[in-house]
Amino acid sequence: MLSVLKNKNFLFLFWGRFVTNIGDSIYSVASMWLVFELTKSSFYTGIAGALILLPSMFEFLVGPLVDKWKLKSIMVYTQLLQAILISLVPISYFLGFLNVWLVIIVMFLATCIEQIVYPAQQSAIPKILENKDLVSGNSLMTFAYQGTDIILIGISGLLISYLGAINIFIINVFTFIVACLLFRSLKLSQAEKQKKLEENTFKFKINEYLKELNLGRKFIMNSIIPKIIFPLAIVNFIFGMITAIMPEFSLNIGGEKYYGYFLATMSIAMLVGALLSNFFSKYPLGLFTIIGFLISSVAWFLSYWIQSPVFTVLFFGLAFIPISSVNILITSTLQGLIPEDMIGKVFAWYSSITALFVPIGSFIGGTLASTIGIDNIYGLGSVALLSISVYWLSHPIMRKIPQQMNIKADDYGLSNQKNFQK
């Protein structure tokens, strides 16, 4: 991990992500709480969550563009555009025309822009780091995301009470600007210079775009990735449902501060899982995934079953430790095995398909809240996590996936030669 920290380009990427999430960690809480505060309804938070998260499912469309455009430009200009959009919320408040739909529309557009950033960062990491440093690099990038969550989301309820949701959005505008400056400090690699040359000499035509988009789809369909996507989609579905009901669920337990407690505990657990991923990488990935999701299912059930706010929050967080570790290991494994020229295309599809289930879960969670009750919706999380463990156990090819260093790309359709022969 020390070699990663000596990489200047990676540090700019890391700190850019870190600073962005100083604002994101609180504004993500503030936006959903603001919607709930304006409507007093889980139904509306479900709709808001669905519409805000909907752009994630179209991330696959930007994969070919990421492979053609300069990564540095993508990261710089997206931060600047998001700063402008987020500023519309406090401006509308001070001018007296803030409403729930304005908040939702602004967040929807900001999320649309954000979809370009994730494939760009995923493509940048293996270009900046060597193969042996990918797990450490991804762990640190997860820390850049989850570390700020621990500090800020945990006290988000108090911050909203003392500062107000509007001030949170103002803070977020400045964090996007700082992140923009950090990403601007990334050094232009030779490959990026070549992209600039291509941009000046070649007009990116729609038929070429569609061809490369289809290339990424074919690569995925001829590999093990579809089997991996299914359980991750279930995790995202759960996250979507929880996003919709959490404001009201927290209010029923003890008020807005518990909203922060739930998210902070989850963030701490995911950070622990990310930091432990290096240790867990020496175990067979298939076996670890089966046991990990079984443990998560039990922890979630205890969170639902034990009638104590403290233990509900505690076991809720513990459920996310294995989830985080598995996610890091799968992502790092795919990054190390997929050919470099296919990473942007593949990860755009990969992220979009799994992300599709977040807005679906949010909408269904918000809709069912008044029918079956938010407590029962919460309890369904345990069943969903158990089904993932059973799924991996019942598929021999998944169950027998070895430890990361022993996985061969050809065995799972993750090399160009084997993949496109199918």
C-alpha cells in the first residue's frame, strides 16, 4: 500500500475523490431529508430516490466515450458542472421558490453528470497503478469515499439541525470546486495525449460509438460477468429500498439523528470491509462470498429482530462488512483480468446493469411502505442477502472461483482471445 501512496497521480485522484465526498457525504443525507421534510412521506422519498438514482442505469452509454475522451477533462469538467447545478438549490431557497420537484430535478441532473465520472475513475486506476497495486488502490479509493462518510454522515442529523440543509448544499458547491482543481493537477500521460490528438483528427461518429458499445456488451455476455451481476443487483435493490424508507424508519426509532447513525454505522462497516479486503484476498473468492453473505444475512436479521435502537443500528452496520469486502475483491479482480482497451466499455455496462436495481428498489420500497409497513420492508433485506449466498453455493463455476492471484482470465471469458472466439 505504501507504493500506492508514493504515486503522485494516484494521490491527486485520491484526494479529489476525498474532497468531493466531504460535501457528498452530507448533501446526500440533506437532499433525502429535505424531500422528506417538504412532504412528510416515504412515498415521495421513494420517488425522489428512484428519479435521483435512475441515471445510474444509463452509465453503459458513456463507456465508449470514456475510452475516447481524455480522462482528466472528464473529471475536471464534471465537477465544475455539478458545482453549478448544486448551487441552484440554495439560490432558489433565497429567492423564495424552492420546492420538492426542484430539488429532485437538480439532483437528477447532477447524478446524470456523475455517471461519466465513475467509468472514468475506473479506467484511470489501472492506467495509474500496476496490477499488484490494484487491490490497495481500490481499497484507498473506497476509503476516500467511506472515510468522509464516517466523519460527516454520523453527525449529519446534528449538522442539519444546526446549519440547515441549505447550508449543506452551499458547502457542497465549494467541495466540487476544490475537487475540480485537484483533478486538474493530474499529469497528462502519453496515452491521454494520444487521445487529444485523435480528438483533433477524428470525428467520433455515431456508428463507431454504437459499434464500441456493442463490443462491450458482447464481451460481457461471453464471460462470467452476467453471473456475478445478479447478486450485486440484489444488493443494490436492497440499498434502494432502504434509501426510500430510512428517513421515516429513523424518525420512528428516535429522530433525524438516527438517520445519521444508520448511515454512519454502514459507512464504518464498509470502510472496515474495504480495509480487510487485502487480507481476505488470500481466500478463495467463491467460498468467501458464500460465507460473507451468510454472515450479512444473519446480522441483518438480528438488526430487524432485536427491539433495541442501539442493536438495530449496530447489526445493520455489521451486515455491510462482508458486502464491502466482496465488492472490492470482485471489482479488483475484474480490473486486473479485463484487457485495458475494454475496461471502460465493460465497467460502464457492469455498473449500469447493477445500478438499474437501485431506483427500482427505491420506488418499490416507497410504494410498499404504506401497504406492508416499513419494518417488514426492512426485514426483507435479510432474506435477500441469504438468497445471494445460496445463489453462489448452487452454481459450481461461482462456488469454485479460487483466490484472486490464481484466477486466470481465459477460464472465465475475460481475455480478448477467449472471449471473442465464442
